[in-house]
Amino acid sequence: MAVRRAIVRPPGSNFAEGLTSANLGVPDVARALEQHARYCEALEACGVALTRLPADGDHPDATFVEDAAVLRREHAILTRPGAPSRAGEVAAIDAALAPYFSTRSRIEEPGTLDGGDVCEAGDRFLIGISARTNEAGARQLAALLRRDGVDSTLVDIRNTDGLLHLKSGISWLGDGRFAVNRALAAHPALRGLDMVRVEDGEAYAANCIRVNDHVLVASGFPRFEKMLRERGYDPLPVAVSEFEKMDGGLSCLSLRF
């Protein structure tokens, strides 16, 4: 499905105070702002119109807008983030989505759900159960999608090393194919998928996003870029090193529809 619009939000001055388990050092906020600007330019180069929200000085993780909603055609599903400190991010995303989505639903207590655990794959969804998304939240989302005629597969990643969210290790490339890192490739819930397997040493590159005729990829992973080109994709590298330090990736930085 063509991507025509996206919601983005730059990191705030408090960005380095956000949640992280990456152990990659403190992010440089000025560099993160520059990288975010280049990310937005890449989306626009792919033909995407942007809704730019202001930085959120109360929520240091708010630049990761994808975690606050799951979008399916006319239906926006507001999440209930698994980290309590992120609960306040959802209201602004709800307001930004309201002009574009005629139906809006919510994940309710006791469910928790982060959008980073939800991978839309053509006519179905993969929903991760993780440290941030519990089974109740995953099943609520699956039920809401089922009402829209969409099937889902639950993928429990709680015992999979190195993954905060499902999409830390898998991305939909279109054409029936996924980019998958080694940690997830053997997961029984993913058996039978057509995979581009991301090699050891480039695991972070598995979080990429198909945007119309391009695939946005994190810069600095030449083997993965080469694999994509060999399969007919047009990778567009974007630097996101400062967001990697805060457990974030390319998909986290926009809500695309």
C-alpha cells in the first residue's frame, strides 16, 4: 500500500533522559536533531507529506511516535505503552490522527501495547509479545484487527536475546518478503516466511522501512544494502546512530499511512 503521509516529532532537549538498555553511550541531542531532519527529508523524497509535531519537553521518548498507535486504513488504534513514563505521549498522537481516521479505538487495561511490536505485512499483522507488550494487549489488538477482516500472528519474543520490540528484528519489505535478523529467523511463529536474513554484525539493520519505491535503511550496513539491491530493492541509507543509543530505529520515528 502506498505511503502518502507520516507523523513525525523531533527529539526534545530532554532526549538523553529517555529509556534505554542499549549501553551505547549518551546520545548527542544536536546530532539527533540533525539526523531527524535528514530522516524527514528522506521520507519527503519518497513522496510522503509530513505532519510535524513539536518536541515534547515532558516525555523524552516522544520522538518514537510509532509506539503510540497502530494504523490500518481508516482505523487508528491508540496504544497503551508498556513503560508507564510513556503513557502521556498518546493524547497528542490521537489529536494528530483525528483528521485522517474515521474510526479510533484504544488498547485498554490490563493490556499494554507498543507500536514497535506490530509489523504490518500486507494482508496480515505480526504482533510481538515482549517486555513492553503483554499478551492481553496483543490479543486486544488482534481482536480489533479481526473486526477489520485482518488476521494476526502472535510472536512471543520474551526469550529472544537483544530485542526490545518485535520490529527490532523484523521488517516487512513488501513483495511477500521480510528482513529478519538471526535472533528471530528460527522463531517457530515465523516458519515459512520468505526472508532476507540480516547477517551477524549488522543485526540493527533489520529495522528498516519500505516507503513506496524505496527501503529506508540505517546507514553503515553495506552487506545488508547489497543484499537488498541484489533482490531489486532501492535502499536509501539514513544515519540514526543517536536513536540507536536510545533503543530506537527507523520505523520508530514516524507513523506512516
